[in-house]
Amino acid sequence: MSTPSQSTITTLIRSANEIANFFKSYPDESAIASIAEHINLFWTPVMREQFLASAAQHQSELHPLVQQCVALIKRGRNEKSHKTL
């Protein structure tokens, strides 16, 4: 896999933070699980890999709930993920 562009990283971080903003009114444990579930179901394996590869370097840019859910984001293919059009 090639290194993602800065634009791609910025977009993935922004998207993860928007998901966190949606779930931030949930109790933290539910929010963290829901954010990870959403990313695992709706992001492609490439998107997840690119995000995970850059998350540690960009941790200060991540919503605190996203920081906590990184370990729950799956690498590679996910049998339950939706097919892209």
C-alpha cells in the first residue's frame, strides 16, 4: 500500500471526528464502540488502513473519542462491511 497523501489523511481525520461529534452525546463506552462500528462497517479496508497508519502521528488532531476507539478499528477486510458502488 502506498503512503496516503496529506489531503487523504486530513479527510479521514475530519470524517472520523465528524462521526465522533455525532456520537459524543452517548455515554463514552457506547460512543467509542459506535464510532469503531461505524468505521468498520462503512469505510473501505484501504480507508481504515490509511487512517490507522496515520492515527498515531496525528493523534492531537483526533477527537478524544476517536483516540480511544483506534484499537477497535479492524485492519483488512471485514465480512460485514458494505460493498462500494
